[in-house]
Amino acid sequence: MVKAAQGSNLVGHLAQSFLGMAEKVQQRQAQLQKQVNRLHLQIDGAWQTEVLIQELVGSDMQWLADVGSVREVKSGQTLACHNDFRDQTCIILAGLLQIAISENPSHSSELVRLSSGELIGQLPFQTEENGHETYVALEHTLLWIIPKPVLETKMTYDAGFAARFQKAIAVLLSRRCHRLTEQQLSRSSGAASTIRDVLFVLGEFHDSDIDWLVAKGERKKVIANTVLVPEGGPVDGLYILLEGSLAVQKPHQRSNALVHHLLPTPEEQNHEIVIRHLYKGELFGLTPFLDAYQPTQSIKALEDCLVLFIPRQQFWLKLDQDVGFAARFYGVITAMLTHRIQSTLNHFEPERDLATEVYAQNGKSENTELDFGALDQMAIAGTRFNWMLKRLSGAELA
């Protein structure tokens, strides 16, 4: 068409007209896409703000107002995560930030946009170092700054506040993790690595919490190729994978939920993208405890598996009646999601993995000894997991 438009005859004039129309259509489509993206951000911002308001009570909001302060960020200003937010937890009050990763000294890539209601900076009890991502203000932005040590002290001595605030953080991080995963899949078929969930959960839970899981949980055998959590379907409870492996996957093209469940076709079943794999000691089925949305991914057994299943209603009742358990549960979920987000961010940086990232930020080489606190935590988690397996085996024999 471009070649034809160079002519001065009738065909050339027609080609020029068509090219002009095509350019206008492209400009219109780009403008509409910007409007749609802006609308999505406004909807997300309203939802995120509602998360904090719904989860926290009046006294919680008053405490945050008493200990916090406002910080203004000008449009175009860049904030380095590991420098500008040392010992600070921040809530975006208004405005728009983007998380960007520097691919090279002259170019950075936008990963996800954050609007009002999102949390950034150092999360409470976070021990994992932040990566090299930066926040770029796309417009004038207001942040509510809370000193991290003050927040951690409040959460240590107020279990109710800790449970409510940790749940709010977990819900927000769950949505952010989902958006980053979508970005990752659009750029690469690879999946970011994760640390086994059991290292987070059993390392932080009390012995009484594990006793409750064993008492209320049910061992279930799962046959290979069974879908435990369907895409868009109800989640019956929380699962801990005891043996075997699972795949977290999503279809290339998402179908209508009713069609997917009532009229599955072989074509749909054969077009799944594997996002990541789950192995012994990992958790799944968290959706009902984080937000009201149905899962957008399915979880399928790759081989015969053994899971510990805790029914949703039993778990909800425990969370409602035991604020200490709720605080610990949402705390470890927050830690898991924080690690997954950081792993995904690191995945966008070639030749850098999580271990290299942490060592680099601490001025250490990869040959330096591992942190003894982390090793102790892993040892405790492994011991508790083996103990839980023995308890479950004994219960089955009895």
C-alpha cells in the first residue's frame, strides 16, 4: 500500500486515502486503549482503597493517622526502592506510580502501575531485601509514610490489628502478584522460582497451630490429571501438598466460565500455559481467604499426589475466633507473596537470580556463608513438616 501510494495516478490517490484512514484508525485505537487502561486503574484504585477501609476498623485508621506523615512525589520523580524507603511502609493516598526494571543503563521497562490504596516500601517484618526496581511517578503522588519499627511494635502487641493489617496487605499483594505474573507470561514462557511455602508457614506457625491443622485436616489421595482447583470455579478449602507435584496453569484464551465448566472441549484442555509447578510442602487454595474473586488459574495433578485438606468453613471459623492464628497466617501469606513478587521482578532481569540479588545488596559474594537465621528457620520448618507427616500417618493408622 505504501509503495502504491507513491504513484500519481488514481490508484496512488486511493492508496494515499486508505493509508490516511488507517492512520486515523490506529490513533483512535491507541486513544481508546489509553482510556480503557485509565479506567482499569481507577477501578483498581477504588477497590484497593476499599480493601484497607473494609479490613481495618476505626481505631486502626486513627492509629495510622496519628503515627504517619505525608510525602509528596512530583510527576516524573524516580524513587529507588532500596534507598528511598529504608524502614518505611508507605500507602499511596493519591496519584500513580509505575514499577520499572532497568534493563540497561539507558532503558527501563514498565512492569505494573500502582494507584491509590497500594502499599510500597518495607513491609512489616520483611527480612528479604528489596530488589533494584524503581518507582516512577506518572503524576503528582501523595504517600502516607509509616515508620516500619513503629508499625512492627504495634503489630507485636496488638494481635487484632496485626491480623487485620496483615490480611489487607496479603489481599493487595495477591492482586499485584497476579498482574506481574500476567506480565511475565506475556514476555516469556519461563516461570520465576519460588521457595517452598512450607519454609514460610511452618517456620512461623506455633506448635498449637500445626496441631490444629493436623486435627482438622483430611488426608486426600489425588489421581494424576485430576483438576483440584478449576479456573473460575469455587475453592473448597486450603490445601497443603504432602507428596507429588502439581501444575498451576491457565488457558491461552479464557472462555466463558459456564462453558468452561459445563461444556469442556478437548481443544480447551490441550491449550494450557503452565505458570509454575507446586511441590511437596506448598500451599494452594488461598483465594477465598484473600479476596472475593474466583481463581483465574487452574491447578492440576501431574502425578498421583497426597494432600492435606482443611475445609473452607473450618478455616474461616478458626481465623475469626483466633486472632493470633489469623495474624500468623496472613503474615506468612504476605511473606510468601512478597517473595514471589520479588522473584518475578528478578525474572525480568537477565543473569540475576534471587540469591545473587540478596548477596549483591549486602555487599557479599555468592560464596559467602548463608545467613544462620535463615538456616535455623529452614531447619525448624523441615523438622515440623516431617513431624506433621508422622502425625498424619499415625492418625491414618489409628
